[in-house]
Amino acid sequence: MRISIVGTGYVGLVSGVCLASVGHDVICIDKREDIVNKINSSVSPIYEPKLEEMLNVVIKEKKLSASADISWAMKNSEITIIAVGTPYKDGAIDLSYIKECAREIGVELAAKNEYHVICVKSTVVPGTTDTVVRAVIEEASNKKAGSFGLAMNPEFLREGCAVDDFILPDRIVIGAYDERSFEAMASLYEIFDAPIIKTNLRTAEMIKYTSNAFLANLISFANDISNICESIGGIDAMDVFSGLILDKRIAVSVEGKTIYPGLTQYLKPGCGFGGSCFPKDVKALMSHSINHFYYPKTLDAILSINELQPKKMIEKLEGLIGEIRGKKIAVLGVAFKPDTDDIREASAIKIIKILLEKGAKVFACDPKALANTAKEIENEMLFLSEDYRDALSDAEGALLVTSWQSFMDIKPSEFIQLMKTPAVVDGRRVYDRKVMLEAGLQYTGIGIKYQ
Ligand code: UGA
């Protein structure tokens, strides 16, 4: 099929490249000429594993091209996917990019005689496609939905493994205005081996928010339990979760082997979730719900627990080394999770800001996210390095914030050799407590309180 995709962020570009790689003809649309040129030269404007290699192939095979010209792109496609950003601003989701894009699509639609489907892939609060997007397109095109198709098809891509998540989806949710819109979208995904959930537009939107709120809830639940364990003392929250997840309604035994479902990865004490999705989506669903006169108590708790966790890292560091002022502190990891350069809402950014306020000399280290960090925080007491050895050398405390493999591989002896005071706070529980303590390190982490 011939597809155009508006927006070349990680959702739009990953979707475009993956749809082209399974045989569709894709045009990626972006207003920024520099981004269009990069894509046409097989350079990915974002870092995402496997993406650039695949982009290279689909550009060579002429299955994908980029353009700033939405008019041309719509004339040469039968489905247009909206994948522009929906930031959270002033207490609500900001739909300005969506509206602008819907208006431009509507204008082009007016001049098109053939049937065309518009599909919203951006995360939008329930009711948006059905009301705002439909109304803007209908007004700009002077056509009624039905004469054009309308669908909502949320994405479930995790940064860092977005390509695999797209190619091997667990489910494909298609919210459709009518049967014809659904059929067109179902043909687009025919080649994928996954169940298709056929539903209405607002249910599709709600499935997306519920999925993210559920995962964020697991993290905050784990952190809440972990904070209770710390208050009581003498309980390692990791041991508690190891006990919990063996419940046969969670883990399953297959041929004598215990298989843990993916969601158990979220049941782990830590310094909090970040990224472009969980914080924004939980906040947006919460304010949308309040606008509909229901106060969502669980969502409120998810967010307030998440605010606590970065602060706990600082308290724990002070517990180990006392006063922070004037000391060199290493922050291992800035990206909101490994395998990405994304620092949006990252716990590390909150932690670095507190450390700087407290007068520390902060050495932050990350394999991919330093350029973004430099743009986010300008401070003469913040030093950036890709090599963890620079960060640890002569440091009087280290905070593990992002579980990059290179940090997980650091041996206790290396911490001891490099650091002035080998004191480590583990925000992702990646090190073995016993091994660290036996090696002579001062070690603690989220979910641990023994004295
Ligand atoms: C998330 C969802 O997992 C995707 O299904 C969804 O499509 C995507 O949002 C989206 O809405 O676009 P992503 O934000 O890439 O994907 O990252 P996750 O791997 O789910 O991690 C989110 C955050 O939770 C990270 O900050 C991670 O460090 C944190 N996390 C994860 C924890 O704090 N504790 C854990 O145990 C696991």
C-alpha cells in the first residue's frame, strides 16, 4: 500500500521504516528540510538501534522517501498516518501539532477525489480523534467522515527496541470510524502475525493510555512497597519481589523451567520512571479524567511516588558520605533508560539538578545521552564524559541511575581502585549487594535499609 506519515520522531520514523521494510511504499513528511535531507541520505535523525541500517536498505530499494511537501505526499498515498508530538503543557495534553496537521490534511483532502484514510498514531486522550481531529478535517476539507476514512492506531513501541516491537507486535489495535476505514488499516497490517483488536476510536485511545498507566503503576507500586521495606528496615525489597513473582499466576513453569512474564521487569525498586511516555501519558490521562469529573486516585499516587524516588537517591548518598557540598560525585547514566539518547523526564536530570543545588561537583557519564544533557543543563560544576573511569576517578560517591551494560559490568575492584571514597548508591539494583559489601565498598540502593 502507499502510505504517508506526518512526523518523523521516533514513532513516525520507526513506523515508516518498518512499514517500508515489509513492502509498503512510504513517504515520511516533515516540515524541517534538514530532517528530510538527512532521511533521504539514509541518516537517521534519532538514535534507535537497527533503525539506520534498515533506513539505508529501504532508501536504496526506493520503498521510502522523505518530503516536506504534504500535498505531494497525500496525492501519492492512500493512507496518511499522523505521528506528530503531543506534549504535556500547562496541565493538559497539547493538541496544537495535531490540529495543525489535521487542518493541512483536510485542505489536501478537499482536492483529492479518491478515498483516503487518515489514521492518528500519536497518543491522544480518549475522544480526540472522534471529535477534535474529525471536526478539523471535516471543516478544512468540506467533506464528511465516511467519504474519507478515519482510524486510530496506537503504537506500543519501547525506545531502544522500537524496531523489534514494530516488526513483532504483540497486538495491533485499530479503532475505526467505520468498516471501510477498518478494512484499509487491517490490510496495512495483514503481513504481521499478531491479533488485531477491532474497536471504536476512543477505545483505541484508551487502550494506549491504560497500557502505559498499568506499567507505570507497576513501577510505582514496586517503589511504594520498597519504601515501606526501607521504613521497617532489615528487608531487601528485591527479595520481596523475588518471592512475589514466583506466584503461579505471575511466573509459569514450562518443562521444569520458570518463565517470568515481561511485566515482572517493571516490578523492581528503582529511582523512578522517565521518558517521553509514562510521565506525560499518566499526567494527561489524569487531567483528562479530572475534566470529566472523576479524580483518578491511582494515577495521582503513581506520579507522587515517582517524584520521591530521585530524592531518595540523594538521601541515600548523604547517608553514606555525609555532606555533599564540594565533593566530586559520579552519576552513571543520564538517559531515561539504556540504549537510548533520550533524557526527557529522566531521573538522572532531576538527580543532577539536586546535586548541583547542594554544591557537588557532578561528573555525569553516559554512552549516548551527553549531547542532550549538555543542552538541558548548563552549569560549570557539571562535567560530562563518555568514559565511566573519568567520572569515577577520585569521586567521593557514585550513583548508578541508568542500567547501561557497560556500567553493570564495572567490577567492585574497579570502583575501589578509581574512587577516592568507594561509596555507591544503586538506583536500578544492578549490583549484587553481598559481593559489593564483601569487596569493601560502601554500598546501598533503592529498597535496601539495614541500619
Ligand atoms: C513505554 C512502554 O513500555 C511502551 O509500550 C509504549 O509504547 C511507550 O512507552 C510509548 O508510549 O511510546 P518506553 O518509555 O520506551 O516505552 O520505556 P520502558 O522500557 O517501558 O521504560 C519506561 C521507564 O520505566 C524508564 O524510565 C525505565 O527506566 C523505567 N522503569 C522500567 C523503571 O523505573 N523500573 C522498571 O522496573 C522498569
